[in-house]
Amino acid sequence: MEKTSVLIIGKYAEIECNIQRYESHFVVTQVNNLEEIGQIRKAERVKIKAIAFKGHSRFDLRIIKQFPSLVIIANFGVGYDTISVLDAKKLGVVVTYTPDVLSDDVADLALALLFGVSRQLSLGLDWIKSGLWPIRGEMPLNKRVSGSTCGIVGLGRIGFEIAKRLESFKVKIHYFSRKKKNVSKDWTYYDNPVDLAKSVETLFVSIIGGPVTHGFISTEVLKALGPKGILVNISRGSTIDEKALLNALEKKRIFGAGLDVFENEPNINPRFLQLGNVFMQPHQGSSTRETRQAMGDLQFNNILHYLGSGKALTLVPEMQ
Amino acid sequence: MEKTSVLIIGKYAEIECNIQRYESHFVVTQVNNLEEIGQIRKAERVKIKAIAFKGHSRFDLRIIKQFPSLVIIANFGVGYDTISVLDAKKLGVVVTYTPDVLSDDVADLALALLFGVSRQLSLGLDWIKSGLWPIRGEMPLNKRVSGSTCGIVGLGRIGFEIAKRLESFKVKIHYFSRKKKNVSKDWTYYDNPVDLAKSVETLFVSIIGGPVTHGFISTEVLKALGPKGILVNISRGSTIDEKALLNALEKKRIFGAGLDVFENEPNINPRFLQLGNVFMQPHQGSSTRETRQAMGDLQFNNILHYLGSGKALTLVPEMQ
């Protein structure tokens, strides 16, 4: 029997994608990104039944239609906002993602970003490297994290993990989500992000990306957060009105921001590089070896199970 | 009635030392450090009953004897290893410190240092600043914090706070202290630091400084920690055999270190600056505005209460 054809799209670290394992089950084609799919010969392309996708380019109807045998797109990551899920659904293509396995890492990084801003870790590193310590003495005092009041915008898996960690720092938890959640009665619910931002010292953004949440953290939310407030974003660059954020940071209308995600990453707005009140990471929320391996395993197993039994392990919510 | 004379030694940020408050109760003399006490006129010096001390120079018998009316040395900070407490005691001088108020901040920074090393925050910052992100893509994968196994050397106030925080990251807690403590049964006790180091991925050092613990984290402990192990030190530079640590870091016999404290700080060994596997801060464990104000308040209140009623609030353990 002929083996099924699978296309792997994206730049994977070795630990993220076990090619030998794919090849032991499937006929494998590989390209670095969506732009390169034009290089695949038509005879191959029309046979491809599954795509293992890693990337942040738009995976839309035009692309899906180029694969007439396609039945599954298995996304590497929990954010699948660039995949046109509804178009896929209409064409009978299921979309899977890799939830849960990365929540701990992303929540960990959210805390690290808060420390980066509050405790001025970047200034501390420079204080030593530039030799300022013996000359100017102690670095300037900074801001306590423990005992502060934090707000979580979006209490999904990752937001919940952020809140659980913050609790151990004696932080008072406030949150916004579409509905009140069945969580600790010590956590305070808000039905809108502006009132939440008014009540907290730090605002964590952990909502999904995509058109629905575009610019959700608006000028108004940033204004409510105020000149002592810290914004931490580990979701998607698109969830924040980035122009409003840059203005707020430049004019010190908020205290600072911890950012792992940006619009147009990796080509981020150069205005960010001029700021002293940001602590930035290059979208590395899930990028530990342990988690990336688990994500790669789940991506592979979604394809293996769906092609074998018609049952995927982790369908995106729109498919469930 | 003549006001009591108080000497304030050290470089304090404004928020750390409320001079107006001192002056409303006492006759106040101020010097920047112990070396400057020679500048105080004898007529003043012999009247000084209380010293508010901030610094890391040796405060020994020779210095104490220069103040014949002295009854209290109120240290700013929880570490008082440079003060000759037993000499003070013999001369009837009590020594106080500022415990508890800084435990949260120091524990917070300990966690931040772990993230700094494990999640390679310094590399992440550089990845963005140097423009590598668009050119080389994702930064190299790093190491998960959540779910790891951590060891605490010294389960005092700060060690305990570190452990409580780590628990929320689903970390398995192991610890060494002189005696087994009455803590969660999920925490594993070791009666020596070598066996502890063998069993964990990260080792936090939170023991007191001074001669007794000098070089406590020895070559043998570092060897037991091994090439995948991370060392975090928020105690004193002296608690680690620093030459052994530098050798281990240079030869990658341990994975990395997060360090807030050093021997001879602020003039730290320049070999540290050549390392890619350290995440360093300039002894800023307690340096938040909130905590430094609380430390200054406690230092002042120790003096006020002791001179008023003969009862200090927070005597160092040797005085209790």
C-alpha cells in the first residue's frame, strides 16, 4: 500500500520535529514557509493529505485550495489566528493545535517579564556590565512585585496559570473574561477591561489573537492603567493597539511594559528600541526544549491519529 | 533636657532614611561610611548613644570602642555579618537588624534570577536589540522552569519564601538545613548540601553570611550540581567558593548561575564579565522602594524604642 503524503511547513529546531518518525509512517515533503509551497511539484502537491504547520504567515483559502486531498492542518502552537479555520471547515479540513503543553512555559515567561520591568533587570545587568556599580553605588530603587495587585485579561489556560503563580507572591488577583469563571472567590471579576485596568498595578494580556481581539488593549485601557501601571503581553502583538502603547510608553503615561509579542514580528517597530521602560523578549513564550518537544509530539500525533482513525487529539475549538 | 546623639552611617536613598524624623527626636550626625568616622569631633563622638548603620565594611571592636556612650547599633538590612556582634555584646551594645520586611523582595529576585538563566533573558534582550531576530529567526531554545526540581540551601525566612513561590511553578522542593524543619511533607530534607545538589536541577543559596558559612558552596557541591545544574545566590558572595564557581562556569561544569551577590562587591571579579552563562544583578535583592522604606522605618524604630524603653524590636539572634 502506498504511504500517505504529508507536508511539513516551517523552520523547526531538531527537537521540535522528528523527521525520522514522520518518514517511518509517511511520504514527507518539507518547505521552510508558506511562500515556498509553489516549489512543490503538482503531482506531489495533489496527494498531500496532512500539513504540519509552523509559522505566522496567513494560511488562507487560496492556499488550502492548492491541496485538493488535504484533510488536516496540524498547527505547531496554541495560537492559530493566521489559519482560516472556517474556510478549512467548509472544505472538510480539520485544524488541530497544541494547547496545554505550553501553558506553563508561557505563564513562566509572563512572570519573568513582570520581574524584568518591576525589578529593572535590564538596568541591573547594565549596571554591572558597564562598570557603574563601583562608581555610582547601588542601582536606583525599583518596584516590589510581591503583595501587588494584578489583573489578567483573559482567564483561559494560560491566564489561569499566570494567576496561580502570582498568588504565591501574595498578589491580589483581578480578572476580566467574557463570563465570570468558577475560580477562587478571592479573585475579583470585571466585565470590562477598563475597570480592570483602573484597579490594578499590572495588567497581563492572555487572550487569543485574531480579528476579534485586534487592538483590544486600547488607548482607553492604557489610560485606565495609568502612569504607575505595567502592561505584560504574552498573547499576540495584535491584541494591543501598538501605536497607542508606543505613545503611552514614550510619554510615560504607563510605567512600563513587558513584551514577548509584537505586531509584524520579527520586524518590530524600531521605536521600541529607543525605550528605557520596556523589557522585551523575541516571542519565546513556549521556547523551552521540553515544551517544544511536547508540541512537536502533539502535532505529529494529531496527524497520525486523524489519518489512522479519523479522530484528532486536540481540535481547535471551532472544530469541536 | 538635652536630646540624645545619634550617628547615621551610610549612603541612604531619601526613602530609606527620614532625616527629619531623626532630627525631631535626636541630635543627628551623618557620615557616608565607616572610614569617615575619624572626621567626627571627639566632643560629639563620645556622646553618641545610637548608630544607624548601612554598609558592608567591617564594624569591629576597634570601631565600637571609639563610641564610649554607645548602646545600640541598628543595622539596615538582614545581613549583619560585618558587625562584630559578640564584641558589641561584651561592651553592652545591642545590635538590631531588619528581618522579615525584605524576605519577599529577596525571594522574588531569586526567582527572577532563575528565569534569567533558564529562559536566557539576557540573550533574549540582545536578540532584539542587536537586530538578530529578523536575520536568524527564533532565539535558541532554552530550559523549562515549571515542573523542575529545586534545592534550597538554608530554609530560613528567605529560603522558605523562595520554596513557597517555587511550589506554584509545580517545582519539586528539596532542602538542606541544619535540622529538619516542620514544613510540607512534600519537601525533601537532606542533612548535607552535596547530596542535595546531586538531586536537583537548580540550587538556591539562602544561608547567612559570615565566617561560619564562608565557602560553604564548595567545589564538591558544584561538582554534585553537575553540567546541567543552575546555581542561584541571593545570600552573600562569601557563602560560595567564588574561585571554584568561576572555574565551574568557565569550564561548563555547571550550566549557569544567577547571582545577586559577589565577593568584594562592588568590585567584582572581572572574569564574571566574560561569561555567557551568568545572569547578574548588583546586590539589589531588597532594593524596592517599598521595602527600603520599611527597612528604614524598622531601623529607626529599633533606635527609638531601645533608647526610650530599653526594648529593641528586632535584635539579632545572638542578642535574643
